[in-house]
Amino acid sequence: MSLTHFDNKGDAHMVDVSDKAVTSRIATAEGHITMAQETFDIIAEGRAKKGDVLSVARLAGIMGAKKTPDLIPLCHPLPVTKVTVDLTLAPDLPGVRILATVKTTGQTGVEMEALTAVSTAALTVYDMAKAVDKAMQIGGIRVTLKDGGKSGRYEA
């Protein structure tokens, strides 16, 4: 198995997908952000000075998915047909669990868009709460589902 983003000389390049079939594709990614209990309580009770943390982070995640090819140099611009970003308060962390699903009909998958959605949402939670908790930690970001295309289905 070889890395597809390098040519025979070892130079980075964008993969040619022009001969690939247009198929329905979906990817789901997850992650979380942990924080101090006080920070969790502020977010859960809607007392953050910058506003509704989870709603703003959800929108940021959606925007992040749509901007992925602007951020990741070798990603193809894709017609993203659906993005969902769910943020769930998780008292056991304490923190927020993030789940993003991205769909398209195209010639390459949307794993990077799903990962970017989760990352952007987590970074937005951090941004909105950093005034009270600079020690928050983002982690566990991974693809949990990928389906469509010739490589088939992957589930974590």
C-alpha cells in the first residue's frame, strides 16, 4: 500500500479522481473537548459571555466542512449535499462530545470534511470558553464511518 498524495518522485500532488465513478458518499467523525466542571456548568446553563456556545459551535462545524478544501491543501472541492454537527453535553468528561456527518455525490469521499467539521466545532467551543478555562483539551477526533466509492465501507 502506498500514500496516494505523493507521485513517483515523492512530490505531493492532488490525486486525479477524473476516472472515478460519481457515487453517493458519507462520512461520520467524532471528537470531544474536556473542561473544568465550572466551565461545563457555564456552558450547560447558558451563561457564557459570548453567547450560546453549542449553537455557535454547530454553525462553525458546518462552515468548517464547507471550507475544507480551503484549509487542507490537497483536498478536492466537493459539492457537499448535507452536513450535520451534533454537540452533546457530557457530564462524565466533563465536556462536550461532537459528532459530524457529511454527505456528497461525487468522485471522492468526505472524510476530511467530517473531520474538519468536528475540529472546527471543538475549536469554537474552546474559543468561546477560553476566558474562563484555558486548560480545555480537544481529543479523540477520528473517522467512525465512511461509505461509498470503490474502497467500500469502513466503520470504526
